[in-house]
Amino acid sequence: MTAPIELRSDAITRDTIDINDGIERLMGNRELYGRMLRRFRKDQQRGIEPICEALAAGDMILAHRLVHTLKGATGMIGAQRLHAHACDLEQAIRTETDTQDAVAQLRQEFEKVIQLLDVLLTGSPPEGVPVAVPHKPLLDDRLLIARLIELLASGDGAAIDLLEETDASLRVILGAETLAQVAAAVQEFDFEGALVALGEPVPDK
């Protein structure tokens, strides 16, 4: 079952989350976009604190990975301004320049995005454009996952094409971090490593 929510289309809302852009990235799939919004909210419960903790600990590799993941997720949902701030922080980390201002800007915009999502996803947003947001579990796409596992287990290079063609769906189903691990392994033709990343047993040779 899905529950319709209303999304404003005024300039202020578009600056925070461009709903139309997010839906267009998924070739008009409103249901998948709704699931992606819910997944983003679930994955970001701690906000940017993990990034700040990594920076405070001097773990720039972890901080860069976390910011890069956030950048990808914000781009997919159409949070363009937050995406831009994530790019700025990623650049600051990469060039080993001061990150304080970039972190402050990222935090401020992140809070705006979360506030808007909380309004939208509780079912009581302002009037605007309806988008169906499903309440079904995120792991209903068993056929897609089963096909991916089948290709990996048989060492079939078609797994690479499947990952590319269904990136948006897999990002919602698996989460950005797991998908990144699977994709990295597959690009190296390490299909066994991809299975391990999915939590699947490696077939006997």
C-alpha cells in the first residue's frame, strides 16, 4: 500500500529538495523516489555527526568516504544545495584545507533538508504536487536481488550491466554503503567479494 503525500513546488521548497529533479533521475518512477526519501531519512538519523567525529579524530579517509556517500545520496533525492555543500566539504578534505566553514554550511543545510523530509513523510505537508510514498518494506524487490546473486554466483559479467541499469533501485534496497562495496568488488571482477558484501555464501568451486 502507498500513502499519498503532498509536496510543495514553490521556490523555497525546490531550493531544499527539488522533487521534480529527483523523480526525473528515476525516469519518472514516483514510487521508487518515495522509497528513496524514506531510505535517506532512515540512513541519516545521526546527521553529519559521523563526519564530524571522523574529522575530529583526524581520520580523513573515513571522513572523505562519508561525505562522498552523502553527496551521492543528496544528488539522487534532488537536494541540490546540500549536494553542493557536500561537494565543498569533500574538496576541502581532499585538498587538506580548513573544513570548519564547509562543515557549518553542510550542517545548516542538512537540518533544513531533514526538517522538510520530516514534514513530508509524516503525511501532513502543505498543499502541492502529490507523490506516492509506499509504506511497504524496502526489501520487497526479491527478484532483483535474486537475479544479482545468481549472476554473481555464476561469475557472469552481466552483473556489471545489472548494477548499472538498476543503480537507483539497489541504492534504495541495499543502502548506499553496501551498494558501493558490491559495485567496487564487481568492477574488479571479484564476484565472490560482492557476494560477501551482500552477506551471501560463496559457492564451492
